Amino acid sequence: MLREWTRADTESMLRVPTVDDDKYSRGVVGLRTGSLAYPGAAVLGVEAAWRAGAGYVLYTGDARDAVLARRPETVARAEAGRIRVGAWVIGSGTDAEHRDSAESDALDAILHGDAAVVVDAGALDLAAEGTAPRVLTPHAGEFARLRARLGLREQDLDDQKAREDAVLETAQRVRATVLLKGARTVVADPSGDVIVVANAPTWLSTAGTGDVLAGAIGALIAADTGRALAESAATAVWLHGHAAARASGAGGDDGSRTPGHPIVALDVAESLPGAIGELLSGRRA
């Protein structure tokens, strides 16, 4: 089934904390992201997880100093220990070629755990591995390499129908939800459901915004709305696009489009709370 994800769909997925909630029940997001070469990816993903509503963010990667300098609320340690993580984010800002045996073991444990895993960038070579529920988040180049690794034929991603078919085929091959980022982001799960999200301004195509998206997806999954992973992922994509529109000034309430202005990835993360608040206000109206 093919459907376009809407503002109303996104509103229906947002969970408002109750008086009975605590930091754990609001959602625990674990991130094993970033590296000495790319610490910014870790900072952006952690920032987004917090800004998208996580109650607790655990960071276990190699960019702890950078993460804590930006977000001191974060718990940074080598492993989760007794902390029950609701969703993991792995791969952003890492390189599979530089992965040592200890890192491979850590990722393997995450991918064979109970919590859902957002698999991004440098961990996409592990896409077909593990038993945990997974959401893969490649951009077009990563998607082409992933399909080649899986032995799937090359597709014309400029053709929307071919793009949707390719994402669904890949999801069914790896038995996981696959999210192909782009102006029209396509999300597919192995059951055959395909969702298209197309609300992002063109200013969103800038470095680091994928790291922000990965963190936001982790927060939406960890919130445990009881909905399918593909729907949580689509919600995060819509919020990500809406936050970018708010940050860039693109759009217009009267139905016209205004061009807006340049933004950076951190602007998008910082705009997530306002985007969520706007939707929650609309839901109460």
C-alpha cells in the first residue's frame, strides 16, 4: 500500500508526557555514533534526540567530549550496562573501514538486542545482519551501494515509481524498514507498506541534516507509541522537514511559497521543539 504522510498523520503520532511519566518512560535513546574524525555527527544526533522529546539520552561512542560540551544532560559511558534502551542509533559519522574488533562486537550486540536500531551511514554494511527491528536510513549513494552489496540491480532513482519499488524490494531483502532520504523521502517496510514524505524545503539539503534525522527517528521510536517502525520513521521525517521550513523561513500560511534562507543542520535540530509544539497546539484546537 502506498500513501503520502501528512501533517495529520504526524500529529496523531505525537505523545505528550503525563503526570505518571518519568525520564525512562518518555523514551531512552542510545547512540553509538561519531568518531574522532567526525565528532559533529554525534553532537547532531544527540541534540536531535533530546530536541525530539527523548527523556534520557545515552551516548557510547568516541566523541564524548564534544557531545558533553554541547549537551551536558547526556549520559556518556562505554556501554549501556543496566540502562534499558528503547532505541539505538548507530553508524552516523563512522567509517566501516576503520572499525576494529571491539567496535564490531559492540555493534553486533546492539543488532542482536531487543531494542529497535536506526542504522545510518557507516553501519549500513551491517544492514542485513542482526535480529533486532531495524530502520535503515541511506541517502541515494549509500542506497545504491547497499543494493549492489545485496546483489540487487541498479534502479533509476529519478523515476518515482522505480524509486518506491527499489526501496520496497530492499526492505524485503533485508527484512527491515528502509528509508531512502531525498526531496521525496520513501519509507518501506517488508510487509509491503510504502510511505512518501515530501514536505521538506530545498534548504534542507546540507551536510549533517541526516545525522539530525537519525537522532529524531530514535526519539520517536523510543517514545513507544505502539505504531509500526515505518510510521515512527515517517513522523520523524515530516517533523524534520517542518523544522527545516521553520528554521529557514520557507513556506507561507497563505498557501504561497516564500524562498526562505540558508540553514545548517543544528538549526534544524534546534527547531524541532517548536515544530512539535505547533503540531500539538493544532491537535488540541
